[in-house]
Amino acid sequence: MEKMSNSTVKEYLERKRKKAESIQNNIPETITINADILKTAPYSQRPVSKRWAEEIAAKFDPKLLDPLTVSYRDRKYFVIDGQHRLYAIRKLFGDKQLVNCKVLHGLTEQQEAEMFVKMNTCERSLNYADEVRALAFSGDKMIDAINGICASNGIEFGYEQGKRGKKDSRITALKTLTDIYEKIGAQQTERIIKILSTTWSGQSESLSAVMLSAMSCIMDLYGNELEDKTFTKKLAGIDPTFLVTKARNDTVTNAAVSVRLARIIVNYYNKGAGKKLPYRFGV
């Protein structure tokens, strides 16, 4: 075995010292890594935008390319941020190309997912479904709660890849639902989902953004004055698509479509026998 020179030994020991310091203080260690051993983590497995990646490749300038942010875990390197840059590098130079990386040590998979959300949200490169998916992976309490609410009512919270298209028994209005949850809490959010699911058996239009917003408006105005069983009895025979279309075509007021829809729903609720809800719409 060839003996290392004193300078080589010093360089080796310095690299070991920096790596130990990086692990202890969670400071990124900047090194070069072969492209072929960089892996995509489960929480960031979203389709690469080829248009964006091709643009990076077309304008490639190594002096302007930021290092990839990578986590070293279980003896593997997982890309937290930079999969489009990695795609461009592989396209231009192949899998054996050395890639500049900022390597973090000691992160759990959940901590990586949290960092993925923060980094991509700041850069505005992450659509909301991808953000929710990563938050779910990281064990975010709100997303876990919403998932549980949907699942217990036979509804799918559609953030997974391949499950984001409009479909019966699936909510794709992710931002609308999370906003509602933050505004009115778990109990009332579950009540909305249960009413909609029971009344229209998960029909896709009944779980749309405008319908969710309309129900949030109704809950805000009436709370427990609204009787859930009466709602289902009065509204079940009316097509939710018809209700939404009617609200969109209502030109009497400049109110938001969701408010118009809420007013129309209350009007149907008040038809026939039973206790009526007072009119509380300012439009």
C-alpha cells in the first residue's frame, strides 16, 4: 500500500475534521458527488418539469449553477433541492458527472421533507399539491387531521401523484380545504365534509372549491342553527352541478360565487316544512 505524503495526510485529516464539525453543528458540507449516486427522496417525487429543466440545460453555465442541497442518510445521498438542475446536468454530461452539493448530515426523513417544503415554497417552484404531499410525509398535524377527516367520511384528499384529477369522492381543492380548516377548526371542517358526503354521496361537484367555500360561509353565518339531517333531506335530490351553475349565472349581485351559492343553498333548505334559517346575507 502506497504511503501518503504529509500534505495528503493533512488534507485527509482536515476533510475528516470538517465532516465531523458539519455533523455536530448541522452545517452543510460542500463536496462534489457523482450524479449517478444522487437519489430522489420519496417526499420530492414530483414530475420534473422538462421545459424548466431543458431551459436550465440550454442556458447552462457552471459558474452560475447553485450547489444541490443533499441529505446524507442511511449511507445514501438524497436530493432535497435541485432535481431540475440534476436533470440538466445528467442530460448534458451524463451520470458520471461530478456535481457540487451542500450535504447535510443527521437529518431524519421527516426533517428533510420539512426542509424541502420550506426551500421550494420560498423559491415558488412548488405547487400546492406537492407542498401538501411533502407536509403529509413529514407528519404535519394539520394535514394529518384533514387526511383523517376525509378518510373517515370516505373521501380522498387528493395530493398524491396520479390522484389529483377531478373524481367522485375526491377533494382536489386542497388550498380551499386547508384554509377552511385553519379558519374554523377540525370539528366544523369535519361537519362540512360529512354533510357533503352524506347529501351527495361524494359527487365531484359537491366537493369542489366553490361548494366547500359556500358551506364554510353557511357554517359561519348559522353554526348549529343549521340541522345536518334537514340539510341532507332538503338538498339530496338537487344536483350540486345545477346549484353551482345557478350561482355562477346569478348576476343580481356582485358577491363572490361561493356567497351566491351559499344563499341559494339556504333558500332550498328553507323550502317546505321545518324551521327556517333567517336571512343573513348582506347581498
